[in-house]
Amino acid sequence: MHISEGILSGPVLLSGAALAVVGTGIGLKQMDYDRVAQAGVLSASFFVASLIHVPIGPSSIHLILNGVVGLLLGWGAFPAILVALVLQAILFQYGGITTLGVNTVLMALPAVLCYYLFIPMIRSDKKGVFLTGAFFVGSGAILLSGIIVALSLVFTGESFLEAAALVVAAHVPIMVIEGVITMFCVGFIKKVQPGLLLGAAR
């Protein structure tokens, strides 16, 4: 879901950079020292999951796992995802340096929003409730990311309307896959260390 360089307009790039700086600042401020290692592991997981790309117009589809990252880190998703994106841009030329802010926002902001929307369901003791919430976190994060990509393209120019619709449509299968993966992750965490799902965001 990386947006390549040379596509977005200056105002969109600047807005994305500003939002990324704010989100990363909040994430660093709220992240406890004992969660740094966890953030590193999740950043690495995000890095690896999104290495395999299928190009779709100006963007691409791949596993993201931003819902899982947001679920476990809350606002900490911003710095964790930013680090992974920097490494991807430098090592593999995925996305780019100028689009780093926008790409961070389109992956981290949905992660944080889905955390706040569905964490009450995740913390439920009823299996059906927390698994449903987990699916919504995984699929919802992808849906919101796709919408932000589409909005970024639309605000850049009307010529990208068709590409924006294609990006959202192309991510529907990924929404389902990520929803199922998040269900398995949450089910496993609930069994072995449910405390990981507590207090990720304030």
C-alpha cells in the first residue's frame, strides 16, 4: 500500500509529513520503556509482512498487519511503522523518502483508530466477541488505509479518481485475510499473555 514518489502533490505530502510528526511524537511520549522491545518486534513483523508486493496502479497490495501493530501499541504504532518504512525506503526503494509522511499516516492512523474503536470488544471474556472485534481491527485498518490512499490521490488531482477506486477495490481481499490473521493473533495472545492487550494507548 506504499505510495510511490512523484505522484502526490506538494500540499498532500506536507500534510502527511505534519500528521506523521504529530502522531510519532504522541507515540514516543506514550510508549513506556518496557514496551520498546515489543515495538521493535512489531516493527520488524510489519517490515517483513509488507516485503512481498503486487503492484496496482500507483500503489501496491501486500500484507500490512497494521491492525495488529495498533492493537498492541496504540499510538506507538506511529514510530514503529515509521522505522519500518524508513528501512524499506532505504533498502528496497519501497515508497520513498518524500512520501514517508503520507505512507506513515495511511498505515499508522488506521491502526490507532481501530484500537480505540474495537479494544472494548478485544478485552471481552467472550470468545465470539473478542474474535469478532479482532476481525474488525484487522480488516478495518486495511479499509481505512485504502481510503486514505484514495483521498491522497483524489486531493492530488481528479485524474487519479479511477486509480483511487481501484486501490480501494484491490484491497478487499487483503481486508479479509488480515481480519482472519488478526483473529488468530488475538486468540493466541488471549491464551498465553492477555496482558499485552491492556494499556497500549491512553
